[in-house]
Amino acid sequence: MKNVQFNTRIRLCFESVPDELGDDLCWVTGALIIIQKPNSEWAYAHHLKSQGGGTFGEYHIICKAEYDQENEYATWNLSVGDYRFFDPSTAVSFTDFNEEEAIDMFAELDKLWDNMLKMGYDYEVDYPYDELYLCRKSDFNTELVEKKHSNFSTFWYSNDEADWNEEIYLGHLDIEHVSGGVPGNMSFIS
């Protein structure tokens, strides 16, 4: 197996707003970051999702796999909590949940999130971007898919860090399943 401390699945969607933010700084319109210890039946995620009308919801997600040895397939159960910060009550529906491990994993997830996304006030931008998540396009240049619109571009970033030949559980965690389990009008599909 690759020498990875954590498996990750990252999906970002962000838009350029050149007249207001310049060419490199972009407005994040969706984010899904999933982290897991290798071959653990538990995974943890943060999801920023458009709610429509210019509003966004932030969520934390706990995922638990039930693995079918015979068919070599995992079914993932999700529990979605409001806000990005971990609330232990989100896990009440799970048996054998380890709260200490979850706290540690959400701390690692927070570090990953904070390395990629910043609030607008961190970049000292003006309203309305000062209270929104932003990122630098140049941080993701090599892995971006761009869709051009009339006066802006949408960028899609996808990155998975795991050894899929050895990974029992995360390989079966469907991005669309996780994103679809969160309220909102946008979903990541792969």
C-alpha cells in the first residue's frame, strides 16, 4: 500500500470573478473533503454546499461502512450534522463509534480544509466576498477542469489520495452518495 497516513477524496468547485477578485483568487461554490485512516470502516467529511439564492450550508459527515465479504462491496451509512464543526450527537445512530478517534480525524480534516480554503477576510477582500470561502486557482492548476461562461469560468478540482488496489472501504465510498445525502441544490458526482 502507498505510504499514506490518511486516505482523502477531495472535490472542489469554484468560480473566477476577475473584475472583483483578480485572475487567481476564486469564490468557492462547493467543497467536499473526505478523510479516512487506510482500510478503516469509518470516514469523515466536510461539505460546503450551495443552498440556492446565494446561500450556502456547511456540514460535517460521519460515514460507516458495512462490508459484504462475499461480494467484496461496502455499503456506506451516513450521518450528516449541521455546521462544519464536529458534534458528537451526529453519531448517535452508530454502534461502536469511537468519539476520541472522530475528534482526532476531524482535527486532521480541519487542517486539510484550512490549507485549501480561506475566508475572504483572510485575503482582505471587500463585501460580499469577505464572508465567503475563497481559494487560489494557482494552487490547483495541474488538476483543474475549466468550464467557460460568458463573463466567468467555473473550475472543478478532483483529487483522491489512496492506493485503490489495496483500499477495502474507501474505494466503495461513492462521492455522489455522500454529496447527495447533504441538503442543497448542487452535488458532486464523481
